[in-house]
Amino acid sequence: MLMSRALCRSWLSQVAHRCHHAKAPPILPYRHTITSGHPATRSCRRHFHGNRKQSTRDLKPESGEPAAAEQNTSVPLNNVIKAVAFTGAFTVGCFAGATILEYENTRSAILAKARQARFGWWQSRSLADRNYWTQLKQDIQRHWDALTPGDKMFAPIFLCNALAFALWRVPSLRTTMMTYFTSNPAARVVCWPMFLSTFSHYSAMHIFANMYVLHSFANAAVLSLGKEQFLAVYLSAGVFSSLMSMLYKAGTSSAGMSLGASGAIMTVLAYVCAQYPDTQLSILFLPALTFSAGAGIKVIMGIDFAGCVLGWKFFDHAAHLGGAMFGIFWATYGAQIWAKRIGLLNYYHDLRRTKQK
């Protein structure tokens, strides 16, 4: 994540205005933003890179980087209130949904074991009668079962990010992507872009860096949290980091667009580093340079904190810092909070049993 954050800044100006040559900064998971009326784009989480024609948003390119929108840089208070309310509702919904998903997955696994014990002899008897498609389905299932828990969670997240990346290449969808897949606290649409933008990357280097870091830490996080809890933490962390970015922009009157998965990925990274602080890590392309996970996350958060205080424009430091804080919070208090889902599990169990009657 430390290496991928510098790549996002240059692509938005080309998507939104005219062709400009963007620079390719270092590689770290990052979220990039484009501040309205501000000379530079802000963020580690959002990245705009590439040569594109005019978009419906009139952005003023500066220094070959995402241009600043010709709008008032102030953030409407109503948008901030909506963002806070959406974050709270979305987070509660994520964890409630994860609780129900956990129940259904456990129930399905138990029923599958029971069916296998009862009818396994019939399945083995019919092996020779299976057609090509049935065999293909089982081969795919066998390969899927061979994946690690982290890879099973990484695969759908990667596919969602890859789909959004591909949609940026469709000229007719550019307006839609700018509206719903970039988060801007001063925009007319505020809430859903806070979530959708966490799957949005424009630069190939941006998506590669973020997905590389996520894949590196996903398995440790999933083994510690379980897939349902991991999914809830990842999705809610993405929205929470968007909220932190919005609050920072509102406080500094520097509204602008941002996108990228690094806020959520920072949560995964911070969680793993907090849970296993003595684990030795290294930087991509510099394998000889090793450091402890605890020291690494402190350095990353220190850089992001300095970026917020000093007003650095290249990354969305507020989103990164918010994501890291969420990860450390969950590493400290997550077990107690997750345990409180038992009441919802019992309620859902009773509700489901009542419907079956």
C-alpha cells in the first residue's frame, strides 16, 4: 500500500477535460482526489491517468494532473450530514448482512454434509453418467475449493474492481462513471459514490498496486476474521474512509473528486499489522529491505498524518488515515463488537423457523 498511492493523480484531468500528459509516481495503494478550485489533486485513493477527451465536468488541468473543477470549493453542510448518515446506515447494514450471510452459509454447509452422508453412494455410482458440463462444473468447484480463504474473498473484489476499470474505457459511460464512481463532497450525488468509488480505478498501475497489496494481506485478515466479518469490515471501511476524506475536504474547503480502493485496503493492512506486529514485511522491488509490521503501519500513518497537516495534494491522505484508524480500531475492539451479533442471529433463526412452519 505504501508504494501504490502516487499514481492516481494524473488521469482525471484527461478524462474530464482534454489530453494532458500525466506523470507516473511511485507505487503504493493510494486514493486520489481532485480538489475543486485547488491547484492540485488530492489523494492516495483516487487516480486519474490517461488521455481522454472532454467530459461533462469542466476541469481545469494544472501541471498535467487532475484539474480542479471550476466550482465553489466549499462543501454544503447538507452533503456532510447526508454522508455521515449514509456511513452509519451502510455500516450497520453491512454487519447485519454479514451476520445473516454467516447464518445461511453455516446452515448450507450443514445441510450439504447431511445430503452427502445420505446420498453419497448414489453420487459415486453415477460418476460414469456425468456429461461434459457437469464434469466442468465439478472441475471448477474443485479448483475453487483448493483456493485459500483469502483468495476466495479476493477474487470477487478483484472482479468488481476490474469491471469498474473496464467501464472507464467506455466513452459513452464516462459521465456516469464521473458521477457515481468518484466521490466528491460538493457534488449533487453524494452517498452512493462514497461506496462505488472504492471499486473505481482509472490507471492500470493504480489498480495493480492496490490489488497487489490487498492480495498480500487478505489471507491473513480472512483467517483471523472469517469471510463474513472480513467482507463487512472491508465494505464499511471503504465508506468510512470516504467519509473521512469528505470531512477533511469540508474542513479545508478543498472539495474535489477522488476514487480508489486504498482506504479499505489500508484498513486490511492496519488490521493485520496490529494483530501481528512482529511479522516481517518488505517493499515490492526491494525485498532485501525488511521491517516489522508494527513499525511499518506507524510510518505509513505518520506520513498520512503529515500529509493532512501540511496539505500535501498528491494523495487522499485523510482517506488513508481514516482507513488505517478503522483497521486499528477493529483489531482492538472488533471481537467484542462482533460478539454482539448473537442477538441478531437468534432473532433471524427464530424468524426463519417461523416462516418454514
